[in-house]
Amino acid sequence: MFPSRRKTTQLPWEDGRATAVNLMTCEEDKHGHRSRLIPSGLPRKCSVFHLFVACLLLGFLSLLWLQLSCSGDVARAARGQGQETPGPSRACPPEPPPEHWEEDESWGPHRLAVLVPFRERFEELLVFVPHMHRFLSRKKIQHHIYVLNQVDHFSLGALHRFNRAALINAGFLESSNSTDYIAMHDVDLLPLNEELDYGFPETGPFHVASPELHPLYHYKTYVGGILLLSKQHYQLCNGMSNRFWGWGREDDEFYRRIKGAGLQLFRPSGITTGYKTFRHLHDPAWRKRDQKRIAAQKQEQFRVDREGGLSTVKYRVDSRAALSVGGAPCTVLNIMLDCDKAATPWCTFS
């Protein structure tokens, strides 16, 4: 038996020159017949098992890269080296389904309505609902989550701007009579410290996301993010002003309503986790906030609305649906807000 010989093949356009392109090798038997082609980048004795192991390794590395990209570790590392990270950061996959919880009378006589103003932030909602259901259930807080989805619609060819306060007013009116207090809760703010109190705020409004703990907003009169009120106290304030179309300022006006109603504001104490008490999901580079101030809105945003509020909100519930997100129950209310253009001409984008 003669050993087989290997020849390096030359590309046809190299005109028979001695420099061969080592792209492919072929085998010949002792009679000069070519039996097969073998890519020169792979070992001759490469088996199916070796290829299978290589595929598994590549799959594992791909999953690892996906997880790092999702969690933001890659982006943070790149920024630390002065590199730009193109494109939006991806939200992490939803958390695993929560443990099976059944509300029990032993949890207490009160029930919380979690009111979540919402528009087009689905990746955040997929994380928020399972996280909050698990968090509140572990604390034995009877609750129900209401997703207050502002429905997009056109009026005379103009799109209505987002109105967080009016959505909360509508959600308050639509929430079940089985709930006796509310949480005005941002969808992009997740509590991490289980020592935070979500219990019934009997003595007055309780600002869970206090300036000492919120990762972004630290001024003394801030009452946004997460605020608990009994339904009685919310009615005493006449809810929130419906005049704030676009992003911001409605919380500052509500602080004045709290003080005007003679209520005392309470905040957490004894929390040692500081600005790491919450996880903030919002990516400002990817999701721009509507901070435009149109026409007289620049002056109106600092004025206390003494007439409007819970008693004057105008809306229509297009539909409602009971959903399960990652095993956690919630109710989605598709709400169409009405705008009086004579009173607030800044409620639409032309």
C-alpha cells in the first residue's frame, strides 16, 4: 500500500505559477483518483464529535454575550474605555414566573391598587408586573395592578400628548371598590429593598421613592416615582391636575395640593441602601421624554390648578383586559383622554 498524497490546488487565474493558494486540499489514492475535498482550515482527522463540541461552545458564548449585553455590563465596560455603544440598550428578558401566592385575610384588611400610567413601554412592563407582584406578595400586601394605557388617537390630525396625571385620575375612578388605597407608580422604577413600606398610609401620603432614595431626583418637594395615598386622602386633594400634557411638573403641583389639603407627607426611615434602593429601567438615550413647552404652557406649568382634578377628568375606557404577565395578574385599561383645546391648547402635537 502506498501512502496517499496531498496536493494543494491552484486557482485557475494564477496561470500555473508556483505560489499556491492553500484554500482546499484533495486526496488521491494510489491510482491517482481524487476521493474528496477537505477544507485546509480544519484538521484532516476532524470528526463529527469535534464539530458538535465546537457548536456547543459557540452557542454558550453567544448566550453569555446576550446576557452581558442585556444587563448593560458590556455597555458600561465600553463607556469606561471611552467607546461609544451604538443603538438602544436592550431590556433584560422578563423575570421568571413568581411563586404561587394566594391572598389571605391574614395579610390584613387593606388592599392596594397599583396605578401604572403607561404608553408604548412594553419592554419595561414585562419586567415591572412580575417584579411588583412578587415583591408585594412576599410582603403580604393584598394588591391588584392596573396598567393605564393611554390609547393613541388623532383629533383634527394631531396626536394627543401623554398625560400621566389624567391617567391616574381615570385609574382611580376605574379601580375596584375592593381596594382602599393607591400607589401612583412609575413603570420604570422597581423597589429592591424589601424593608420599604407599602402598607396602608393611614396617617397621610407616604412617598416611597423619597429624594434620599430615588436614583435621579433629590429635591425636597419631589413626590413622584412611587406615592401611596388612601382613597379618602386622594379625594380630599381632588386628585391631580389634568392640565399637564407632556412630561413633568404634575408631581410638583400635586405636592402643593397635599399641603393645601392639610395633609402631612411621610417618607421611609431606616433604609440604608441609599440610591441603590431602586432599579431604574429608563434609558434616556433610547426613549426621549416629551419635554416641550408649547404656547402658554411655559407659564401655566408653575400655576396651581385650583379648579380641575379628579372631579373634572374626561376620558373613555375603550376596553379592559385581564392579563397574566410572567404568571403575574394585572388589568389593562385602554383609556382615551379628552382634551379641551380651549383650556389647554398644548395637549396635542400638530
